[in-house]
Amino acid sequence: MTRVLHFLAGLLNRLVAMPDEDGSLVRHAPSVPIREIAHRFWPYARPYRFWLGVSFLLILLVPAITAAQIWMFKLVIDQVLVPKDFGPFVWIAATYLGLTILAGIVSFADSYLSVWIGQRFLLDLRTSVFRHVQGLSLSFFERSRLGDLLARLTGDVSAIETFVLSGVTRAVAYAAQIAVFAGLLFYLQWELALTALLVVPFVWLAARYFTRLVKQASREKRRRSGALSAVAEESLANAQLVQAYDRQETEVDRFHRQNVATLEAELAATRVKAVFSPVIDVMKVSVALTVIGLGTWELQQGRLTLGGLIVFLTYLGMLYSPIKGASRLTNSLFAATAGAERIIEVLDEQPAVADRQCGKPLGRAEGLVEFQYVSFFYGRNVRNALTDVTFTVQPGETVALVGRSGAGKSTLAKLLLRFYDPAWGSIRLDGIDLRDLRLESLRANIALVLQETLVFEGTIRDNIAYGKSHASERDVIRAAMQADADEFISRLPDGYDTLIGQRGRKLSGGQAQRVAIARAMIREAPVLILDEPTTGLDAESAQKILGPLRRLMSGRTTIVITHNLLTVHEADKIVVLDEGKVVETGIHAELLARGGTYAELYGLHRPPEPQPQLSAVQYR
Ligand SMILES: Nc1ncnc2c1ncn2[C@@H]1O[C@H](COP(=O)(O)OP(=O)(O)O)[C@@H](O)[C@H]1O
Ligand SMILES: [Mg+2]
């Protein structure tokens, strides 16, 4: 006997075992108490509390109507079938029909209302999580995996809906069903009811045991499916790289491994859930058989009518489903907490760059930009990306930043945009420290053109108008003309309505860059940052965008990071960076004469015979 029990216990253990650690790429979210989850997310449900109340009322009505319908059976058996009397049948049938119609109406209203509330809640929550993520600093996006973030915005947000709304609604529904049916059992025959309900604590204990396991399994499942989408996203986003280096098999391998890990977690979760149901079923059948046995005796004693016994069994059957449901509900609530934990983790993420409430608003700036002893390092990096960088750009001036790759030029641009704050020193616009400015006023004063042109999927018009809210059609066309883009756009079959594919695949490099220049143009900002705007282009395209760039730069404070000699020649000042430090400043001729880093950079790549069309050649 003990050996059999031992064997069964071992089997059960094996069935509900968790999968091994898979070295997943996504880390565990911290465990958060249920009370905190409710506290965090209830505000999103609060606007719907009236309709939630209505929905609760409907939920209470449902078991009452069902119980009445079942009671009709007792009447049919005891007053029609047993006495073989047709008389009462007509009114019983009419009542039954009426109840069925009522049940239909209530259940329609109930289902629709609860979905309506749930979807509204989801809409609000998802939008607000998205807004929060949009507000996070660049450092967050550099740290997190896009795929995992997407999984959180979709699946995990729905899990919270389960937790806060449908979960609670179902809990109320189950409680109402249990109260109604258990009450009726006691009303019919209290001794029999007591016997039948003795088993409830055991069902509950079993449920608690499984709940713990399911919580564990569900969390693992979510975590691993987050990792799966992260792997897929990374690999597909780099399709070109993958194919060029013929690494498809490696990618498939990586995807497969992550997929297997997901599968193991899924199977483990399924095993746990699947073992639970049969265990409950065995308990249920034993009780039903006991009741039939005892009920027959009660029937003989005349303490219960035939209709009473049948209806008793029916009510008893109705009772198990909410009890089982309630314990399952605790499971799905725990599964939902896993999702909620991952959302809370995102919501707790604070922007590294804080927009102070008391920040000064700034209208249109004059455009005086000052860097004073600016030092900066990235996250855990020990080496400074910038050290004691000091220079000033007068309003309307153009400063060229040059230096080897990795010297810290783009980092300076990111600091001026306040994607990060300097570790030491300060950056000022019109004499005001950037940290004292409203983020929004700072960025409204800056326009940006980068090396890798950022274009969105959408029409050319949308892409240009993105530079300024409420840009008019005239603004868009004027900007396009100034950027020398109007001509090629007009030649496209759909003109400004042409859809540029994802990441602008349908435009050539030079065309995309001119769209980007038009976007910067439309912004009409006094400060302009150009980060290697010609680097990705061939000599001819680079030459072609110089005109538009000059037009863009005129009258604006410009910081241009460049390898393009022509732009450097025209700069009012050149700042040479090396390993994060300013090593030289001056104009082209001075710096060449000095024979330092700049001369070295310039000399290294000096074209043998300077020719006009070669003046756009890039050097590093
Ligand atoms: N997001 C980042 N996280 C960590 N280190 C970075 C990051 N971006 C740049 N760096 C490092 O900071 C230094 C300066 O980079 P960057 O400003 O991009 O150089 P440049 O634009 O002059 O080529 C480099 O050593 C680079 O590796
Ligand atoms: Mg750079």
C-alpha cells in the first residue's frame, strides 16, 4: 500500500516538475504582492465603476434564474410526472419559457457589458503604458530588448485586465453561484447537504497546492515567450546582415533553442493544469455516488420527493463548477500577476533625464550654445566618453566637430538634445542650464539631421510634416523646395502622397536625406545639429545635398559633425575631439598650419589632386 502511494506521489511529482533553467535572455521580473497590483491598476478601472456595479447585479441574477429553472423540474416531476396529472404543466411550461427568455437577455447584457468594460480598461492602460515608455530616456531603449517590450505591451497588459476586471467579476459570479446553490441544497435536505459539502475543504486544499505550481509555471512561460519574440525581432530586423553573412542557420538555431525553451515551459504548465482536473473529478464522482446512496434512503423514509432528489443532484452538480472555477481562478489570477509584474517593472522605470516641473519655458532661443567642462560616461562604462569639454557657439555660428570615430562627437550631440545629462559640468542654451529648461522647450529649439536617415513608414508629406506639429501644406512644400526635394517628389507617381516603405527603403540615400533636411527645415528651430549628414552617401549625392544643407544652416546656430571637407572649410570654428577631449580649436587654415591632430586627420586622407568633384570625399 505504502509502495503504491509512494509510486503515485513520485509520478505526480514528475508530472508537475518545472523545466530546467534555459539561460533565457530575459530576466525574471520581481515578484509583486497582489495588493500592490490591485492598488496600481484599480485607477484605470475606476471610471467604469458604475457599469461594474451594473455588471455585478446582472451576475447575481444569473444563478438565481438558473436555480428557478431547475426548480421547475422538481415541480414537473412531483406535480406532473409522478401523479400523471397534466393540469399544472401549462403554467410550469410557461414560467419555464419566460425564465429562459429572461436568462437570455440577462446573459447577453452581462457578456456585452463585461467585454465593453474590459476593452475600455485595456485601451486606457495600454495607451498609458505606451505613453510612459515614450517618455523614457534613450538609455532605457539602449538597455531593453524591443521584442520583450512589445510582448509586455500586448500580452502582459491583457493579463492585468484579467486580474483587475474579468478575474474579479468571475470571482463574484462564482461566489453568487455557490451561495445560491449551497443555500438551496440546505433548504432541500440539510443533512444530505452537509454530507455532500464535507468534501469542499479537500477540494480547496488540492487547489491551493496546484495554485502554487501554476503560478511558477505561468511566470516561466511568460518570461520565455518574451525572450522568444525578442530573439525573432532582433534576427528579422537584421535580415540583411544575416543573409549577407549567410548566418541563417545560426539564427534558426538560436530561434529554435529559444522555442524549445518556450515549449518546455508550456508543457510544464499544461501538465500541472491537466493533473488538477482529474483529481477534482474523482472527488466529485465519489460525492455524487454517496449522495445517490444516501438520497435513496431518504427517499424511502419519505423525507425527500423524487423531484427533490433529482434537483438536489442537479444543484450539487451546479455547485462544483464554481468551486473548481474559483480555484482555477486563483491560478489564472496568479498567471495574471506574472504579467502585471512585468508591466509594473516597466512603469517603475524612471526617465534618466527628469523633466523638472519647475523648468523654465523658453520661447524661441537666440541660439547661444555653451559647453562648460562637460564630462560624461555611459552607464557602467568606466572610461569617460567626454572629459572637460568646453566651447561656445555664438548665435548663428557654425561649429564643425571633427575627430576619429569614437571620439565622442555624437555623444556631444546627444547631450545637447538632453538624451542624457552630463556627469559634471553644464551645457547652456541662451545662458540657461539645460537642466533648468523644460525638455519640451529645449527640443522645440533644436532641429536634427543624422547620418542614418530616420524615416517612418508613411507618406512623404507625413515624414516632412513630422518636424512641426500642425504643419500646413504650404509649409511642407516650401521646406521640400528649400531642401531640393520638391523636384524628385513631384516626379514620383503619387507625389507627396507616395508611401515610403519601412525605414525609407523606397528612397535612395540622397533622397531620404533631402526629406530629412526638409523635415529639419520645417521645424524652423534656431539650433541645428547635423551628425555626419553626408557620410552614408556617395560623392555625387553628398555634393547634391550641400546646397540644401547650406540653406538649412544659414541664420542658425549649427553644430555639424562631419568628415566632409567642404562643410569644414566653411565653419566659423572647428573643434577637434580626441578620446573625449577637445584637443584643438580654430579655423581650417590655422589648424592645418599647426600640424596637430587635425592636420594628421586631414593629411591622411588628403586627395592627391584636389578636384572640385572630389571635395566631398570623406575622410576619417
Ligand atoms: N549607448 C552607448 N553606450 C555605451 N557606450 C557608448 C554608447 N554610445 C557611444 N558609446 C561610446 O562612447 C564613445 C563615444 O562615442 P560616439 O560619441 O558615438 O563617438 P563618435 O560619434 O565620435 O564616433 C565611444 O567609445 C563609444 O563606444
Ligand atoms: Mg558618431
